[in-house]
Amino acid sequence: MNGAEFFEQDELVSVLTTQPLDRALDYKAPEGGCFRGAFVEVPLGPRKVLGVVWGAGQGNFDRSKIRSVIRVLDVAPMREEMRLFLGRAADYTLTPMPAMLRLATRAPGLGDPPSMRKIYRLGSGTAERMTDARARVLEVLRDYGGLAFTLKELAEMAGVTSSVIKGLVKLGAVREEDSPRDLPFPTLDPDMPGKKLTEDQSAAAEALRQSLRSGQYGTTLLKGVTGSGKTEVYLEAVAEALRLGKQALVLLPEIALTAEFLTRVEARFGARPAEWHSGATMTERRRVWRMVGQGDAQLVVGARSALFLPFRNLGLIIVDEEHDTSYKQEDGVLYNARDMAVLRASICGARVVLASATPSLESWANAEAGKYDRLDLSARFGAAVLPEMKAIDMRAEQLQPGTWISPTLRQAVRARMEAGEQSLLFINRRGYAPVTLCRACGQQIGCDHCDARMVEHRFLKRLMCHQCGETKPMPEACPSCGVEGKLAPVGPGIERLAEEAEATFPEARIAMLSSDLFGSARALKAKIEEIAQGDADLIIGTQLVAKGHNFPKLTLVGVIDADLGLQGSDLRAAERTFQLMRQVAGRAGRAERPGQALLQTFQPEHPVIRAILSGDEEGFWKAEAAERQAAGVPPYGRMAGIILSGPEVGPVFDIGNMLARNDGPLRQIGAQAFGPAPAPIARIRGRHRVRLLVKAPKGAPLQDAIARWIAPLKLKGDIRLAVDIDPQSF
Ligand code: ADP
Ligand code: ZN
């Protein structure tokens, strides 16, 4: 039965908590009993903690010492398929179950009955004696439109004490209410007339609809050039899921993309779906979590962690821009949301659609091997054509030192401006300059805690470490030699490029798009809308602009340094550069006017640059695949990283060496360990990091071997170990 096993009062149950314990604990079922999967509060030492009834108790303790479950929370019990999913995800990523459970319970105040809460929203009265604190509260409430908050949330967001809010309640400027039970989401109507699809689009949509109707697990790679209507097509799959009474989940790689997407959903289905991401308020997250669990949210649009929401009846998962590296969580539980989507769907019999203009080599190979279906949209919608791609050979260009926009690119931008069209200059570097160098001693300014350079951010008037986020003011004197006035920026970042652009095109309206220039998702969204409406002639952007945005007036993309990603020894560098360049170029010419992409490069004959220019994707993939196959790396072999970290580098290496010497369990499965070597980021926040890379044949039981390999380790002091299955770089 589907999680319906019931435990009578005082029967022993095993409860998995979110606490870092190595196993589930036994408790007595509470008064009234409980179902398997029930979310419960249990005593642990002096504390009360959240847990889930995982099964029958083990009973290997003195029964009289076993305590009782305090209470069963008023939320739908965890379903069997979720328990399976968490278990398999834990096995796959070699993550302890409590950490896995924490991912699945990221709804603040999960246990609080919603009807008991007081919430606060904008009132009709005006506040007398307006103070700064009072003004801030009202500003927050106005900013969020009609939304209501709990006292604690509102106080936190406005940076005031709760008494300030209570004061405003007395004046009537803020209204205090009993929170209704969770407000349901408005119903989405799958049968509202949508756009008329082209023949190609219709065929793809029909194929997806059919696969959904089978009610069985399967994955489809939806490959289509940027602007070909992938979104239109997969929205038809969403419509079909809704018709079938199933829930759908759309994962987006970037919160900044959500706003535009929600608008499209609203246009297609007549209402907005549920949203799930870290930027949502706690109230909203709690509501979404509960509604999803009750089956009352038909469609969720969210970040990767939305995969761990308690769907009741999940029929479809879309992973948009499936190649995007931000689907890999690099903190805490190391998982790739694309792969976890496939796992989750295979457990609950859902369909997965992986959409991309530039799929990952993994997904491409899975389609080649027949494990995934593949649908192609090869033409842009309407009059839009793919941009013409050309290299600017930087060896032949005359540039002033300290400038990066070549004369050829400058001319092209001018021509677009004169035609009333937008241009984008793309540079994959945040800040003003990547390096700050002392002209007296030749030293660069580095982060005190990481093995990284400090990057000058003129906009923030500080130096910033892009690894740990630490900032400090720009010093007058060199921290190494003490000489004043000799610190100089080296190389371009987006801010420096913008400075050059301002000097080069003084009459242009220039918009900068970089994640750290915007304090909030709202400010960023406003900027993106401005650009889309045409309120800029020239956009200067980092990676942020490469993702999915739709700027109809944009017809020229200039890539400042197309070679940037090709350096280094990472075997994925070619794939990443190819994807990024094709994505960025795809921003141009999305509407009627044809676009062009110009790539500044010092090595126009490099095979990757040539593949980017020619657009011969299948050819590129085949060549890449052959190389990976020869090297025995993913997707033709398996890899894992073991990352050891600690405050001192010596002991961390010692443990790494010990692991490398005792590699019996690996050799048994034909796997090999390389290293230890400094990890790709060798020091973060004062912790030294050392990595061993494990390479195994495809199909080998890698996780099992690694588990046996590291099991005998006794980590002492502050040394930590993390396993990274399928690392991003190798
Ligand atoms: P992709 O997701 O492949 O980049 P989109 O679905 O965003 O492509 O489509 C690109 C643009 O073309 C969007 O503005 C979209 O609304 C429009 N479009 C695509 N297909 C159609 C269609 N059949 N009818 C009308 N507009 C369409
Ligand atoms: Zn740092």
C-alpha cells in the first residue's frame, strides 16, 4: 500500500530526523497513532526536532527508555515514492539521509498550523509621526503589493523590532489578521487558446502529449535553436499534464528568468503558477510546500530544489536550459538537478523534458544511445533567422593598450546604433578588472582566505573575492610592499568594458547586466524589462545575459574574449565554451531583424572556435564524444571527486595520500584514483582543499566501491570529506 501502513499508539516507530545522526531513532507512536511517512515532532535530548516516521521501530533498546512522538504535524504524510526518491538520491550522491531529508523539508514553519498565525498587511490608515523604521515597514509592504507576512518576517525584512509593527497596527497603517488556511492557487486552464504552432512545433508538441498519455517514465531531449519555440512546445506538454490531472514542474536555471516565464504561463493558462525559489518569502514557501503536497498546486516553476517538493501526482518535469551548470548544487548535498529529475520521474512514472539549444554531452549521448527520445526544432520561429557568426582576428586589429573593443567591432556597433538596433558586448567576467597588480613589487592582491585573486569592483568601491564573497576597501598602499599609488588594474571586467564603451560611444544609452550590480531580483527584472522595451542602445553583460532572455531589438552580439574558456586543462572546457558562445550568439536577431555575432579571438583556427562559427553541432559533439571516449571520462566512463578539506594543508594531503595508497575497493571494480592534488579551488574561506579523482568504467558500482573505500577513514579534528559524484570539472 502507498505509505498507508498505520502504527497504533505506543507501537514502536523508527523516525528519521533532519539532525546529523547516523541512523533513524525509535519512538513510541503518539496518542491517536500515526501513518508511515507522517511528519512528526520528536524529543531529542532537551530539544524538539522535525522528523518523518520511516517505518516500524527496531526495538533494540530498553523499551521503557523510549520516548513518545510529541505530535503529528498537520501536513500530508510523505509519500512512498518520495521516500524511495530520497533513499536512491542519497545512495547515488553518497549523502547521509538526514541531509537528504533536510532538502525535502525546506518549508519554514512546516509544523505550524496555518490557521493559528497572525499575518500583517498594508492597512488603510496613515501613520502619524512617521519615523524611519515605520517608513521602512510600509515600504516593504507596498513593495510586495498585497502580500501578507508574519510578524517575524516583516520585522526581519524591514529591519525593525516587532514593536514598530505593533505600533503601526494601532494606527491602522498595518492590518493584523488571522491567516486564512493556505490560499489555494488559481486554476490554470489548459484549454485556453494558445499560440498557433508551426508544423515542426505541432509535431514536437504532439509527440510530447502522446508520451505523457502513456503515463510511464521516459525522458525526451527537446533540442531547438534559441528562438525556435521550445518553450511554446513544452507549455503544450504542461497543458496535457494538467488535462490528465497531473502536476507539472518547470525548472529554470536562474531566478532572473522566472518573471518573463511566469508572464508567458499566465498568457497561456490564464493564471500564475506556484513559484519556488530562495527569493520567495517564507510565507510563500510554506504555502507552496503545503499546496503541492495536497495536490492543489498544478504547476510549480522553480529552482533546482523544487525537485524535493512533496508532489502528490507528478506527471511532468521540464528542465529548461538543461546544460546549465547551475543545476549542479556545489554546496551541502552535491547533486545535479537534471539527473535527479530523471531519477525522480523514473520512480513516479513521470515524463522528463530536457530543453536546450546546446544540450550537455551527457544528454546528447543518452539520446544517441536511445535512452532518451529526441525532438528537434531546427528553425527559428517566424522571420527570425539564426545570427551570422564571424570571428574577428585580434592579431590583425590595432588596439590601444587598456582597451578591448576592436575597431571592427566598434564599427559594427555604430552601424547597429544608426539603424536603431541594440548591440550586446559580452564578457564573462564580473567586476572592474580581474587582477589588481602592484607596479612596484609585481604582486597581485589575493584573498586572505581563499586561493583566489581579489577582484576590483568600482561600482561597489571595494575589492571582492569571487570564491567566498569577502570584500575589503581598495587599499592606498600595496599590501605586500607598502608602496603607495602603484596599484593598477589588469585586464577587463564588465565594469571596465562599460567604461570603455562609454568613452567610445558617448551618445549611447548603455545598460550593464551583471549579477552583482543588482541588490534584488526585482531591480534586475526591471532592468531586463527596460532593455526588452528598447530603452538601451548598448548592453554590456556577463553570463547572466546568455541565459534565455528575449530582447527583440538586439541584433548584434560582440564577444570580447571568445578564447577565455579554452585555457586550462579541464576536459569539459570545449563543451562549455561551445555552449556559452552559441547561447550568447543566440541572443541576437530573435525578432524580424537578422542578427550577427562577432567573436574576438586570437586563435580563429582553434577547432572549438571553428565549430562555434560553423554551427556544425553534430560534428562538434561527435568529435567531443570521441575524445571523451578515448579518455574514458563521462559520459563514457564514470567519475567522482573526493574533496578533503581542513585548516592545515599538510594533514589534508596526508589523508589524501593514505586514501590513494589503500585503493583496494576501487581496483576491485576496475576503477582508479588520481591525486591527491589541490582541488580546482584550492582554498576557500581559510580551508585548504585537496581532491582525489576517481575514474571507473561505465556500469561499475562506483558508489558502492567509494563507500567501502572511505569507510575505514577516521577523520580527526576539523578535516572534512565530501564526495562529488559526476564532478563538473575533470
Ligand atoms: P526558445 O524557448 O526555443 O528559445 P521561445 O519559445 O521562447 O523559443 O520562442 C521564441 C519567441 O518566438 C517567443 O517570443 C515566442 O513567443 C515566439 N513564438 C514561438 N513560436 C511561436 C508561435 N507558434 N506563434 C507565435 N509566437 C511564437
Ligand atoms: Zn575569498
